[in-house]
Amino acid sequence: MSYMKRIYIKTWGCQMNEYDSSKIADILIKNHNYILTDDVKKADVLILNTCSIREKAQEKVFHQLGRWRTLKENNPDLIIGVGGCVASQEGHQILQRAKYVDIIFGPQTFHRLPHMIDQVYQNKNSVIDISFPKVEKFDFVPEPHSISPTSYVSIMEGCNKYCTYCVVPYTRGEEVSRPCDDILYEIAQLAEQGVREVNLLGQNVNAYRGLTFDGKICKFAELLRLVAAIDGIDRIRFTTSHPIEFTDDIIDVYTDTPELVSFLHLPVQSGSNRILKLMNRPYTILDYKKIVDKLKLARPDIQISSDFIIGFPSESQDDFDLTVQLITDVNFDMSFSFIYSPRPGTPAAYLYDNTSQEEKKQRLYTVQEHINKQSMEWSKSMIGSIQKVLVEGISKKNIMNLRGRTENNRVVDFEGLPYMIGQFIDIKIINAHFNSLQGMIEKI
């Protein structure tokens, strides 16, 4: 029996990166008969799939590579690859600091990994490919497979918005939409495998403009309705979206497509119009609130989460107070909030920043406490209600229980039987915890 080579993939960052890592694994399993391993010491190939959104992302990469260096010294045949946004941003500089790295690839070139690995084995030289070949990679990804009732599906790549703090347009390229029919075919395949919920992914999904087989343009609202029409798909989520393109035709889908969940992640970033302008976010807080109002008319029970950048350069106390006020006004359910940190090469990195780190930390704490309180109130309001829960698997808290997810993205633990996994079950909520709900099966 021939030796099966092993690959270890470490993923940092967003759902897009998680999706990319799963496709990297699929490609290497299909093309090179690799098997995945959770033991880094047993791997023949180590892949670090990076994200540059968070603070000091580059240093985190080199710290991780430093931990892998010993493995390389003990096994010269070990291949180390760095992919994702940091790889795209840093390129050759990674090799200058970590000469033992063999492969550097960008988010748009992971499909070329089998060839890159062959090159390294044959030539014993490092390989770099951080180009932007649009959506070519999807033509080389194996057919989708899932053992879970939920699945991510990428519908577009890149971003054209050029927010002053963000590196995505520079690391993932400009917006490119996948053909509509390719997306629908992938989701239909997943539905045949038991997937009941899909999460459509993109840097700005509501900017989707994909071609159909007859050359027409399919907009995001139309795509949502087409996905909902696929047999077996009973729940649709998407992330992430941009307020400037959250148009009325998308809001209309909430009125006639029950498969689209009553939960939306709509990043706002700040409650101050002055800060939004500095961020190159071309909308006002009034514009944002109008979108929310329309959504609540379409779906009175909709819950909304958002993103907040705290301590953006020149953010005053008044600017921050406006953010807190917005959080109260909209009654956000959840958020991803973090302190601003400059990303190399972005315009905001050159803005004057006169706010101390301690003040930023205090503001972040205030925002997170405020939203956590609101989130808990939302959870408590669900006690006694009957929720349609998609059962995803065994509970992480108690192996005798099951866990599932509500339409508004709450994890629920409850007593159940294994055959329920992959089904929608009516669950009565009996208790609310900080990160989850407790429920019981509603008796028929």
C-alpha cells in the first residue's frame, strides 16, 4: 500500500477563509490523494491560510511560521505554504523573513496548489503566485460535498468599495461575480446531499451581478429567489453586505421569500457621519436607518447585527457617543467590534490619530457591554417561544444532547435523538444563556 501524504491546514479569519480552506483540502485530496490531519507533526504539507483584517496580522504569521521552522529543520521534505490575504499583501517579503517557506499563494490562486507543490518537489525552489485570475479557481474546485445540513457557498470575490481602512481590494482584487448557473448547480448538488441551509458568501454579496447561461445579468435579489426555489433548501443566509447597495429589490425578497432568514448582518462601522466620510463609507446614518426601517416593514421580526470599528483616527468622544446612540436606536442583536489598527498601504494608515490606546479600549468595552446587554435581552425574549431549529449535530456542552440553530442565529441545546440531525424540529425555548439557548422538543 502506497504512503498517503498528509496535509495540515490552519485557518485564520472570516467565513471566506474557512470556505477557501475547505476547497484547498478538496483540491489536494482529489489531485494528490492527500488526507487531512489534525497533527501538525505528522503532516507532509503545512498550509497557513491567513487574514489581514485584525491587528498585527503580519506578525502573527511570522510567529506561526517560527513555530513551524523546527519541523522544517527536522524534515527538509516538509512543504510549508502561506496563503490568504497576508500572503497576497506581503508576497516576497514573507520569503525575505522566512526563507524556509516553500509556497506563497493568494486567495484567487489556491486552485493552483497541486502544480505549485509539484514544482517545489521537482525544483527545490520556492513558488509565489499572488495574481488575480478572477473566478478561474471555481473551474478547478471539485464537486461540492457536505456531511453537515448547513453549507457555505461563495458567490463572488473581491471588493470595489475601497474603504480607507481596508486591504481587501488590494489582497482579493475587485468584485467578480460567479456565473449564476454555476452557483445554482453547486447548491442543487449540496441539497441532494442533505444540505438544508446555505450561507451565500462574498465581500459584498448584494453587489452580485452574475451572468446567466443566455448572457443576461442576474442581480442578487433574483439569485436569492432562484436559490429558494431549489428543492431541499429551506433556509438562506448571506454575509456580508454593504448598505450602499442594499436596494429596495433586495428588501422586497423579505416579503415573498420565507426561506430567507429574519436575521441580517449589515455592517455600519460607526454612528458618526464625519467618521463614515473619513472611512469612505458613502452613506449617512439616516440612510442606514431608512434601510433598517424598510426591512422591519418587510419583516417585523427581523434582527440585525453589525460591525463597528472603534477608535478610528480622529474619533472624538462626540463621534463615539453617536455610535452608542445608534446601537440603542437600532437595537442591534450582535456585533463584531474591534479597535482600529492601521493596515499597511491603506489611506487611513496615514491619518492623524490622537486617541490613546487606553481610551480606545474603554470605548470598545462600552460598545461590547452595550450590545451584549441587548443581545441577552433578545435571547430572554425568546423564552417560552417555539423556534424552528435546524439540528446540526451533537451538543458541545453535553454529548447526550443535540444542538441546532434558530432562524435568528441562536445555538440551542436540547435533548433529542440522533435521527433528528439534519432535520427542522420545533423547539420550545426554556432558558437563555450568554452564548446559547436551552430548549426542549415541542410535543405534538
